Amino acid sequence: MKHFFDDCALLLPPLIMALLVSACGTVGVTQRPEASAAREEPGSRAATPAQPAAPAPGALYKPGEPVAGSDRSRIYKGSGNLVASPQKDLSAAPASPGPAEDVSLNFEAADIREVVKNILTDILNEGYMFDPGVNGTVTLRSTKPIPRSALLATLETVLRMNGAALVKEAGVFKIVPAANAQRGSLTPQLGGSGKPLPQGFSVRLVPLSYVGVREMARILDPFVKDAATMRVDDLRNMIILFGTEREHQHLLNTIEMFDVDWMSGMSVGLFTLQSADVKAVNGEIEKIMGDKTAGPLAGILRVMPIERLNALLVITPQPRYLEQIKLWVERLDKGGDSGGTRLFVYNVQNGRADKLAPLLTQAFTGRAPAAAATPPSLAPGQTPATIASTPQGT
């Protein structure tokens, strides 16, 4: 035991000097094996993260920090597709079989009943019934001949302008007031733009796959004819459409464009900070981005601090923004000189940590640590024995 303390006495001065140099280094940035790599331009390293290497014996490092070669930035790129292209025109086939010929229409202040008779009966050879509550006059001039397949859609437009609708029931067209078109004459049809559109006024149930019904209603609001054209079903996340063939075509194409996999389209970056506080860096990044509500990046870039991980979570539909945010996070992730307490770990190579800790504590603080009870011990290879005397009088 005497030789052990003699050795500690000889090793203590240089050991204390080495640790004092390390402690002084805590004011600045601790030099690590990867320091030379960190001086390179951020983002120039390979995108594939390397496996963390085991710390070398005696190396000084901070708990939780990646060792040389690790990457603290994780970028998950999405497709970037937040709007889809609409499918082809799904309008119904021509109203009735016949030669594919064009038709010219010329009406000047004509009674709406005469216009309906001329198009449905005389040209398309279709039967119809007329509600007595529908009336009005029509002025229609076609500078170019209209395809026969488009005559029914043209008539629907004329009727809608006069507050009427064209409903087909049991093979017969009914011209009724638009306000009562869906009552008692129609069965809702389920399906989106992948289903053919029926002739005349109809009701369409459109379930949404990715977007909430309220958000879709907000998108469709500028495109609907009036408030009665669309209703929402929050429970089933479904849009209910009322209207003509052409009105449905426009709205269904719009729904198809915006009902896309939003999560797959977004890109996400997770940037773990090493030296700086996540709240401080988040505030500095927001200053770089500008005003959240009126700035050029408003709505296209969201940055959220995650204090549990001391990391920034960035969400954007533009993957290229993540690389730029990564550069700024690396530039701002610097420890200050005023510091606070920082924890370092030294892996002891030639001794026992529990023996060195009390000596270092006394050297740096000037106070002797509380003595811990030392259990009795034997030399290596020896076994304990019990020595007892026999009580007198037995």
C-alpha cells in the first residue's frame, strides 16, 4: 500500500497539470479528433452517415456527442408532389346514338320551353317533362357549330342560368326548379373522378383519402356556383356535390388535384445541436426566415424546436431548403465563451477511477471528500478465516 501511494504522489502533479489544461479548454471549443473535418465547408461531407467509432482510451469527450465521422443531421426527402394532374374529361357519352354531326344554335329572346323542345326532341330525340314553375327567355348564338355530344351540356348551362335543372329519371328528362332538383328524383352516386358522370343534374358523394374535408371545402369554395352546390360530412370525411355534369367535372378535377398524399410530399429535417441551446438557435433561424405570416417563406417552411432532443425539426415541401437550413444550423451551433458548467469524461488507463476521484476533488476544490467506509479486504489468493476462543465454564 505504501508503494501505491508513493506512486500516486509521483503521478499526481503531472496529472493535475494535464487536467488543468483540459479544464481551461472548457471556456472555448474542446479540440476533438474530428475538429479538422469540422473546419471544412458544411455540407461537403458525404451524405451517408458513418458508424460511430469507439472512443479511444484516454480521449476527452462529452457524453452524448457523436464521435468522429458521425452526422448529426438527418434529412428525409419527400416527393415534393403536393398537387396532382387531373385525369381526362369524364363527361358522359353523347345523349343518343346518331351521326357525329355539328349543330348550330340561334335563339333570340326565345321562350325557354321552345329551346328545350328544339334541343331535346328535335335534335336529340329525347322525351321530357316540364315543371310549370320553370319559365324564362333565352338568347343563344353559336358562331361555330356545336358538337352533338355537347348539346346536352349546353342546354344544362342555359337552364342553370334561368334557375332550372335537367334531371334524368327512368329514361325521361325532367326540367325542374334548381332548388328542388335533388328532392325525390335522385339517388346519390358514390365515387370520385374515376367514375363516369351521369347525364343531367346529379348528386355525387366523394370520399377524401388524404386531405381533411374542411380544408378541401375551403379550397373548393371559390369554384362552387353557390352554397347549395356543396356540403361536407365531417364524420366520413366526405364531400357531397350537387350540380350538372359540367359542374361536377370541374369540381371533381379540382378535388383530384388537391387530395394527394401530403405526408409523402413533404420533406423533413432533424438537426441535433451539439453546443448551442435549441431555443436560441430556433429564434435565430426564424430571424433569417423573416416574418412567419407575411414573409416570403411564410407557410412553406416550418421550424419547431424539440427540447427533449435539443434538436430542430424542419418541415417543407421544397427539399432544397433543408440543405440551406442545415448550413445555417451548423454555423449557429457554436458554444459561447461565457459558458456555464460543461461535463467531460476521461477514461482512466492506468489506475482506478474511484481512487483518483477523491484526490482530484481535493486538488481542485481544496476540500477533502467525505470518507467512505472501506470494507475489509484480503490479499489476492487468500481466503477468510474465523478465530474464536472457547467461552469459560463450558
